[in-house]
Amino acid sequence: MLIQEKYESMRIEKSDSGVTVVTLNRPERLNAVNGVMHRELSTFSRDADSDRDTRVVVLAGEGRAFCAGGDFGGDSSDDAPTAEEARQIVDHLLEMHKPIVSAVQGYAMGLGATVSLLCDVVVAGPTSVFADTHVKMGIGAGDGGGVIWPLLMGVNRAKWFLMSGDRVTGQDLFDMGLVNFLAEDDQILQTAREKAEQLASGPLKAIMASKVPINNYMRFVSNMILPLSLSMEFATMNTKDAKEAASAFQEKREPNFRDN
């Protein structure tokens, strides 16, 4: 079941209509993903699927951002994210039967961008900012960006954004077809709720039967890409460039990448 007692970094709010809002709740860190949130991102979709009170999920972020990506402030070794969890975050979202809508305000960076775009429906603002910023930290884009970006925008365009880490706005992604609905910044969550309510009032079994086969195709693609991208991501975490990026981040300067 999807219940608050099981979650520390997320707020769970259920409604009588069957719409459950799951809110990433670390606003003081722009909802950056620490070890606890990483683990909970790997379980909430399965809990939602088995929850009898939930028909549709809205995934949102508290405060000014949806999710700023990984939290480079440091985790204890006990709470550090694992490769197994990284695989489960993507797999479990793609295996989810019930519809899920993301409400993306502010930044959706790195894993935040991946998770938001893996949802069935994406609602964002014109100035919402998406980017897969792994390369900015000297790390390969291995947490699912290599799965979802090319599926949604095409191979060459996706490779540029993954190799450069360039940012792209919600308006641009709407024009490319990655964002389903645009809303003003103060209406993003409300619009996401409205779309979720529309689905929740419909024939849920028919709705699930309409999305699951498509997600099955996405899982087929993911099974080819994700194991390799994750292994290559973890292989880059101890490179000179990754260490230089971490130092530059702490020292608030531009990194000087020279590792080849």
C-alpha cells in the first residue's frame, strides 16, 4: 500500500476520487535526491499499483522545483544510492499499470528529468527547465535518460542533450511533443490534478489496457539500454573528470575537464 508511514522524503495525499498526489518533499534542497529519496523512488510506483485507494497518481515537487537531480551534498555510505535502486526506479515506473501524471514546476534536472518524463502524462510551465546534467558532473547519463529522451525526441537530438547537458524549457519540450500540457507556473499542479481526475473518473481497466502495451515496448527498449548505461555511469564515477567536477561544484567554479 501507498501510505505515509512508509515514506520519509515524500508526502502522500489521497482523495476520495482516487487521485493520489505524491510530493517530493525536500524543498530546502530543491527536492534533490538523497539516499532516502532514491530508495523511495524505487518503491512508490509499485505501492501505488497495489493500493486500492489509488486510481491515478500525480507526482509533484514541493516548493520552487520538481527535482534538482542528485544531492551532491553527500550521503552516508549506508544511505548512498545503489545501482539496483537506479534500475528499479525506471523498471517499476515502466511496469506501473495505473496512470501517473507529473507536475513539473521549476527545475527537473538529471534523475528529476528522467522520472518526470517517464510518467504517462507530463504537465509543465513554459519556463520549467529540464536537463540531464550528468555530464556536467563528469558522469555518464545512466539513470534512465538514455532510455526516455531518445524515445520521446529522437536519437540524434537526445544524444546532443545527453552529451552536452544543455537545458531546455517546458515550452520547447511541449513544441517537441515531450510535454503534454502547458500551464502557468501557479496552475501546474492544479492542471495535473484536473488531468488525473479526468482519468480517475474513466474506466480504469480500459485505461490501463491502453497504456500497458505501450509501456511494454518502452521496457523492451529499456532492457537493451539501461544495464549498459548504468554500468558505464558507475564506471565514470571515479574518473579524474568526475573528481574535478565534484571539486569545482564545492568550490563554486567551472570544472576543467581533461581526462581521456
